[in-house]
Amino acid sequence: MELEDQWWKGQLAADIYQALRYKELKLPSYKGQSPQLNLRRYFADLIAIVSNRFRLCPAARHLAVYLLDLFMDRYDITVQQLHMVSLSCLLLASKFEEREDRVPKLEMLNSLGCMSSVNLMLTKQGLLHMELLLLETFQWNLYLPTAAHFIEYYLSIAIHEADLRDGWPMTCLEKTKLYMAKYADYFLEVSLQDHVFLCFAPSLVAAACVAASRLILHLSPTWPPRLQRLTGYTWDSLVPCAEKLLIAHDSDVKEANKQKCQQPSQQQQGQTVYHSSGPGVTVAQYLHQPSMQYTQQAPQPAIAPNHRPTSYLNHTTGLQASNALQHSNAQTISATLDQKANIPNRAYQVSMHYTCSTPCFDR
């Protein structure tokens, strides 16, 4: 959105934030009426993987998925066209959010394995036509705030030295900030995976990501006054969104522990990990005790000792978004990116949540 790097640290941070909140009030309505809604997660994962492949910023990725959601909500689009639409949304978002030298080039996109697997070759004329159609649909306005535009502003004060962890002062402030940022990024990616989060304001989703991260890290108070003043949201207003995020986290933890039991030989030795959860606490217990103080006790991690949230486990490999959730079939998608096999009639699994498979189309 043509914002300078780390704008949240500058003198105009409050003004920029208020401008984003004002623009947020005028976002287009989303009805969730697309006939291809069951394919949405596959294409959201595709955008996330391609954006990470080219190391695009989170704002570009979130804007691209939001453009795709709005466009799908207004048109009945074929599956092959959805591939073109998804990549065009990503190109438009990267042109709007990134520097020019970071925008993916046509030949780079065509070199991806997912292009050959669906028998699709992008052309300059086709991309220009689709970009124009998208711009006309949005009336040439791409100034559309997403949760990714708010999260850094909130993270700037998400951790304070006066905060307590498990009822005790934090032993390492910087380490806590590091894991707060990683969990916030994880929950931000969770919000991309389901269109249900579009019923919440982007600023609220970002605030809920911070609140959920503080809960997982056992920081108290859960929602301190400074965050309430900065975001303008009370704890009660965050509960519906935070609950959905925490349910997804609990599912990921269970899946990670299940995989650990199935593959014990893959566990690494001698690795120190910052435990994210204490004794088995339900989502309801988390959410209805906003000011809970924790007593000192031996932690029983809900996450395996050598496991980190899967969204950032492979952060440097550019696969963080789709690896975060058990509901998405990330392995299938990543395989198509890495293995450039031309299989013209291969059916691909949309996701673990949506069981239908879609045939590829020959050009």
C-alpha cells in the first residue's frame, strides 16, 4: 500500500493507523455466494505458496487472497480460469504492495511446477486482460486494508516488561517478543484459510491474532489496557474471532502430536524450544478468563518438545502458510510446485476439508 518500511515506528504511525481504520469502514461487502466456494482453500493455498516462493510481503499475500474472494463472490468462474484469476490477483497485489523489482515476472510464473501440472501457460496478453478485468471490478481501487496491514502496529506494544508469564516475570523479553511475532504470523495465516474470517473487520482479526498469541504463551493479563486503548477493541469483542483461531491451533497441535507418534525416528535431539502451552486447557477456559493469573507449576507442553507451530517451521523455505493447518492439503500443493511433471489429466485434491477433486482442463 505504498507504506514505508516499519511505518508503525514513525511519527505518523497513529495517523496512518487511523487512515487504515477509516478505509476499513468502506470495504466492499462479502456475501460468500461463489459457486466455487469449495475450491477457495486450494487457491488461497496456491497464492500463499507462490507468494512465499517469491518472498512477497504478508500484506501482498493477504491482499491477493482478499481480491480473489471478492472476485469469486461476484462471478461464476471455471476452474482453469481460477488459476489465471488467482495469479493475476497476486500480481496486482504485489505491484501495489511491493517494490517493482520484487514483482514476479511472467517467465518465473510459467516455470512453476503447478503451471505444468494443470496444463496452463500464462501469456502477457492474457494476464493484462485479466488484470484490467480485476481493476474494473474494483473500480481501480486496491487500497483495501487487510489484517496484515494492522498486525505490526499492534505487535509494537504486544509485549511489555511488566507482563507476566505463568504468573512470573519474564526471564527473556526478546525471546518472548520473537515467539509472539511467530505466533501472530501463524494465526494471521490461519485467518487466510477460511472465508468465515471475512465477517470480521481486518483490524479485529489482527487484534484477535495478538490476543490468541498471548493466550498460547500464557501471558497475563491476557488483554492489557494498553492493547485495548491502541486497538479500540475490548476482550469481549475479540472472543468470537479468537475462539476460531484457537480451535484451529488446537487441531494443529493434535495433528503434530499424532505425526510425532507415527514418526518417532524423526525427532531431533538436544533442541531447546519455548513451550507454548501449559496443562490441558480448553478453548472455553482460555476465552472466558481474560485476566487470568497463572500459578507457577511444571509445564506440560501441549506442543511436542521439539515441535514449533507448523506455520513457521519452514519459514525460510517459503511454505509457511499452507503448512500451518491440518485442514489444507499442503503436501499435495507443494509437491506440484517442486515437481515439474507434466501430467495433463491429473486430478488434484482441493483440500482435506473439501473432498471433491477437480480434473485438469486441456487448453
